[in-house]
Amino acid sequence: MSAPARPTAKGAASGSRGDAGLGRLERYRSIVPDWDAFADACRRPLPATIRVQTGRIGPEDLSRRLTGKGYSLRAVPWAPAFFRADGEAIGKTIEHWLGLFYVQELVQAIPVLALDPRRGEKVLDLCAAPGGKATQAADRMANEGLLVANEPNGRRMQALLANLNRMGTLNVAVTGYRGESFPVSERFDRVLVDAPCSAEGTLRREAALRQGAYPAVIRRMAALQRRLIVRGYDVLRAGGTLVYSTCTFAPEENEAVVAFLLEERDARIEPLALPFPFSGGILAWEGLAFPEAVRGCARIYPHEIDSGGGFVAVLRKP
């Protein structure tokens, strides 16, 4: 995902008693299930989770290595090769530097699981840096086929390249196009548009975002996201799968962007069924109305899986 715009806390409105510090996030009170649990989760530190790079080591073998160093690991039943990890500085272990695992938020596992890339396919990650989802996709493809990891920002591309190299990916080609200008002559079996966003869902590790994003940031991000989702769809082959995801709560960047694609192209939403509590897409927001099919999208809140927040939509091209 490209770098999020980070609002500052200056000038943010305080919430009601018991919600102090959530500021602009109060706008979501009417759509978040169990607001008090959400508010409490937002204030707690983000638990550490890691993803095993299974092409390099098996989950059991990595677990033995790390538990032998004093770390406590608990498998996540619905996320293959993911562990919740207790212990300090797990990202500074030799196992991390050898590319045996990637420190990755649990909510960030969901877009690639929904994309379901397979061996031998041609897959595009349109906004790939810093590489967590690209390396996850490559691992699920068993390093077979072609994964194009696209990142237009030169500095962020360096982080992407470093992670691809560290994780031992073999089937990845890196490109530097602006996502909305990716060549339309190409066609892919699956496309991931993990779009740059206002990043409110990262608030448990980014203190500046605990007040929520500024409206101007949300509008700017939504304009870019509309261009990205259309281009991602246009480079999809007939019958292919597009996953659109963000790490924000803003309907303007989520349901509204998906609804825009439905208006512009003959896309079909494939309803998500996830093995944990989540919320479906909403149909109305501040004067905006969205198609009934948007209910098939998924909103994930921090208190539902004890992670960050996000939004995922799966679309197919007839």
C-alpha cells in the first residue's frame, strides 16, 4: 500500500466522556457495531502477528525456533501460517532477517486470502510497497507463475525490493508505473488494489491517527482510489478476480469507491464469507446511497479480530 496521508491531532474535536481522544472517529458511531468495544480496542496497543514464509520454512519448524528463544506463539486458525506473538523485538531476530517470516498485521492477511492467488497464474499487486501482501501472494503461489509488484514511489520501491529479496521471492517482476496509468495492454488473472488511503485503521500503531482523518485527506484519497480501482479492473481478464482493500473506516474511500466501479464498469461483487465476526458494507452514508450488492463487502473493526481495521471487496469481471 502506498504511503498514507497522516493527519495530525491538532485541532481535533474530543469525543464524549469515555471516548476522549477519538475525535473525528465519532462520525462512525452510527455504523460501528458495539462502539464501546471499538473505542476500547482503539486505545490498546496492537498485538504482534507474524506470517511464516512457508516456501522457506514450515510453521512448526519456525515455531520451535522462536519458542526456543523465549517467544510465545499462538496459531491463528483462520489465517494459514499466521501466529500471534508475545515477546519483545521479534523483528530483530535472525529468523526475521533471514526472511523466514514477515511481521504483518492480522487484518492485512485478509486481502490476499480473499484474492486467493494460485500457482501458475498472472497476478498484479497494483500498489505493492512495502511488500507484505506481495510476498504473501508469492508464497501462496509457491513462487510459480508471475506476480507483478507495482510501486511508483522510488523510495518506497526500495523497501519493496528489500522485502522481496529478504523473503526469497522468485516469481516477482517489479514495475514503477503510476497505478492509474498501468498499461491497459496487459491482462491478469487476479488483481489486488490495496489502495493508498487515509489509514485510520492503523490507529493502534500510529498515534496521530487516533483522532481520525481530516475530511480533505479523505476526499483526496477517494479521488485517487476511484482511478486506481477502474484501472485495476481494466487490466483484469474476463472471468478474473479483483480485490479492492483499504486500511481505513471512511465510506467515501470504501463503499463509495466500489459503487463508482459498479457504475463505470460491468463488475460483479462476490459476497465475502469470513470465518470471524465482521460487518457488511453499508448502503447509505451522509447523503450517499450505494447499491444493495455493496452489502457483500467486508468491514473489519479492531475489536472484531483484535487487530487493525480495514475494508475488503471481491469483484469479478464477467
